[in-house]
Amino acid sequence: MNIEINNFGENLLNRPSGREAFLMAKAYILKDIKPSEEIVLDFDKIKVMTPSWLDEFIMGIKSEFNNGLNYVNIENPSVKASLKTVLA
């Protein structure tokens, strides 16, 4: 399953909005996901992202689903740095 992160905005800046984005994804995007289906987070068109936003989103997914996570279009420096911080 592919989740286009830019559906939640281009500037993803704080923990509350990251939590809100996860809850929206859980309710509308991830509601029918199969346990064996990989989740791909696509960061195309993201301008700014903070580790706090990403932490809320990724940790929400990890706490609710046992699916594998993959990340694409991570060339943006703020996305790269946020991923490095959150996944460290």
C-alpha cells in the first residue's frame, strides 16, 4: 500500500498534526490493509518536515500495524534528516 505523504500537506511541522495525519490514514487509507501488505511512505512534493511530525506518524503505524515499512522519494534534506532522527 502506497501512502502519499503530501496528501497531509507540504509543510509537516509539529507533533499534533503528525498524530492527526496518522489517525486520518488509519481511518481512511489503512482500514483495509492486509497483515502481509507492505506500507510504502512516499515523500514526493514535501517541502519541509520535522522529526516530531514524522515520529508521530511512523510510530502510530508501527504501534497499530505489523506490516513492513518502506520509504521512497526521500531526497529532500528535511525528509532525510527527519527519517535519520526518527529511525535512529
